Amino acid sequence: MVQLSRCPRLRTLVAGFITIDTIKLPMRTITSIGGPPCYAGLICSRFGLDVSVVTKVGSDFPADQTVWLARNGMTLRPSDASLKAKTTRFEIEVNSSGRKLKLLSRCEDLSRSQLMETHFNASIVSPVAGEVSSDLLSAVADRSDFTFLDPQGFLRRFDPEGHISFGPLADPGILKPVDAIKMDKEEAQAITGKAEPKAALEKLASLGVRKAIVTQGADPCFVLDGSRLHSVPVPKVQVLDSTGAGDILGGTVVASYLRTRDFLWSACFGIAASSLSLHMIALAKLDLPMSVDDQARRLYAQASPVGNV
């Protein structure tokens, strides 16, 4: 696996549901634990960061998976266990046109009382089903030098059958304490009302956000770094399973940024890592190939300025 320089004293928090995912691939179906703590959190742990989580799982969460998480650098605390709700579960159908998500069960919301009285060098706030409140996000940011947001869970709407659609932010103020944000094109449009990524990032900059990434699948990503906008190409890869790839991107961006303080480079590193993980299934994505470094360097060299804000 690719290695960043070890930073064992750097503390990172990940807030969001740990999930149990049923992933329906064209050739087979697998069940795996997942969610941002597993993908983003464990990839940060692989890069030597000290990772804490704020999450909720039910009594149905497998005990052997709790042990596996602890052995891989993530310890669940008693406050992470729900006594009244089952673990959040998704059914994910993967096909040539993308993937469809269906919410099967939802655990209880994360609570501010779960947040430890600790200072963090970085935090990744990544709700998947509305489990993080704006109050909790602000409290996490107050304890963090660098707060990275994946807003998907603030934008998702679920019908009674668990099917997902997107809506605008209920509280636009959630962006105020955020240092960086990662969105796909649909999420960026839901937040800003702008269909084009460049226009969406310009709108975000006017709201005070100074670091952001908009992904577009196989099309180039757009990166806001301070006042500069860049377009970054995406490597052409075989896509087997995209589950968790966005969280791999977020985790590797944060791990790199804590070392380099270069957001454009860190975005290129995250894009390379996420892209090269797409041919792996579920948590196998954590075993990134050594070629990530070389791929990131190529993307960084190919990044094109597209304007200023």
C-alpha cells in the first residue's frame, strides 16, 4: 500500500453512521460493514493518523466486526451503541449505469453528548442519512483545526420505501464552520442552485467556503483552493464497485492535507486514490496500490487553472 509519512500524534475525528451494506454486483451479492467511519476513518488510520469516531450502531451490529475495527485502528465506545434502534443498513445495486441506494433501516441520530472533549487536528463530518445535526457539526468544528464536510446526508431525502432523492440544505448555515467540502455534481447543484461545477464553486466561494472539490464521475473534477479554481482530470479505470469511493477520496485528502498543507495536491492524491480503488469491492478499497503516488503526481502536473474567485 502507498505510504504517507507517519504522523501518529495527529488526531482525526470521523462523524457519521457505520452501516451494514448489501452490495448487489452483476455477478454476486456481498454484505459488508461500511459508511464513512469505515472507509474514510480506516484509510486515515492506514496513513498513521489517530482516528476517533462518533457514530451509532445497533445491537444487531456483529461483535466480530467490532473486534476487527479495533484491530484496524478504530475503537467503538459504549456511547456509540444504540439500545433502541438497529444499525443503519443500505441495499446498493451496482450496474453499468451507476448505482442505486435504498435505505433499509436507520439507527438513531448522533448526539452532541457523544463528542469527546478532545482537540482534533482534523475532522471529517459525513452523514449518510441525516444523522448529524448542524449543532453537532458546529461542535465538531470548534474542536478541530480543519473540518472537512461531505454533505450527502444533509441533502438526501428518503421516501417510505427508502428510495433516495436530493433536496436543498435545510440550514445553509451549516457551511459556516466548514474549512473544506467535497460534493458530486448533483450535490453541488442542490447546495448552490448552479448546474455547472465551476459556477457552483464560485457560489460557494461567495458564501465563504475556500476549499472544495466537485466530482463528476469519469469527467474532470473541479477544485477550489483559496481564490483559485482548477480542473483535474480523472484516471480512466475499470469500475467494479463505487461503494465507499467518495469516502476514500475524503479520507486521503485529509490525510495528505495534514502533512502537506497543499489542498490542490491533496485533492489530486484523493482523486488518484479514489479512482484506483474502483476496481476493488467494498473494504478491499483500503488496500491502495503503490501506484497512487505516481498517479497523483501526474494529475497534479495536468491540473489546469480555470479561473479565480
